[in-house]
Amino acid sequence: MTGSFAYLKEKNLIEDERFLKNYKKREIIIAEKIKTTLLIDELHELYNHKFEDVTFEQVKLLFLFSCLTGFRWKDIEEFDKDFISDMKGRKVYKHIASKTRNTNGKVATIPFCNLAIEILEKLEYNLFRFSNGYANRVLHKLLEKSNLFNETTLAQDAKTGRRYKRYELLTMHKGRDTFITNLIDTVPLNELMSYTSHEKLSTLQKYIDKSRDINPEFVTIFDKKG
């Protein structure tokens, strides 16, 4: 900044240092995108909604598996059941995400809930069946057909102003958002960051669906008498 000021003063474009005194660095506020994620009850409701179409059913299971594990699509492509092991009576999956393999190389240790194991067994531990683009197209169709996510959202098309239906905002990657959002208030942050292989809390927070209602029950801790 001082170099630019000196140049402007040399060219007699400014006379004194009032320019610097009056200059204020403005904070750039970036509007957050509207997210949509699935509540835990909705995960089970979708799981129990059966589709006759085999492809619909397989894509549904892949999406739910991502919601239950925080898997990125690349993690689905590279899934290897040999990296499932036992830890304190539960199955866990250890891997290094390809996204961070050449940077921090942090190992993610993801515990599998019983439903995630059930889905793996239904898919015969073979997750990579479709391309990401194709899976997303099928996902939108099956979610619309289920009639579970047809409510109108606040998100709208920039050109037409049309409000999007909720199912239109859901993609395979929203499984990761769902996983993190459902655990953020119950799992210790350092533990959750081990599940997702994040090193910075600020990066983890980008996945959280902030459109969800608050939980007013948290303040009841103040009602407990010593």
C-alpha cells in the first residue's frame, strides 16, 4: 500500500496522507449457499422406501451410505473392504482421501453404524457401479418419485427466480454434509475431524447445514441443580 501511495504522491495525484488515513479495509462478506441435508429420521424413511427399479435402489443405497459415513464420491470409487477392521466392538474404515493424499495425508478413521454395514452387505461391498454424474441424475429422479422431499426451498434460479424443490438440491456430495451436520452437536469436534480427516475446524464448518432449526433443549443444562 505504501508503495502505491508513494507513486501517487510522486505524480502529484494526491497531496498529503489523508488518503491513507481515510482508507479503510472493508470486510468482504460472502453469502452462504443454501444447503439441504437429511435428518436422521429422513435417512431411515428413505431407506425403508423401496423402489422396483434396481438402479434406483442401488443409487439410493449409495447416497444413504455417504450420508452415514461422510464418504466423498472419490471415496466410493476407491472403496476397498480390506481396510475395514474392528475397533472396540465396531467396524471402522481407515483410508487417506485422494483429495488430501498429496497435502496433509491424514488418515480418516470412520466408524460404521449398523445401517452402513447393512447397506454394504446389500451392495456386496461393491460401491463403484456408476459415474458421479449418472448417479446424481438418477438420485434426483428417485427422490422426486419418493415424494419425501418435494417441499419448496428458499433457493432459487438466478435467471428465472424459480424456487427449487428440495430434492433438486440434493446430490451425492450432500451425503457428506448430512453426515457432518447430524454429528456436529453430539460428537467431540476432534473426534469428528478424525472421521472426516479435516485438519482445520473452519473447513469442517463449511459442510454444516445452517438452515436447520436450533435445538432449544440445549439450555436446559442451566436448569440442573447442583
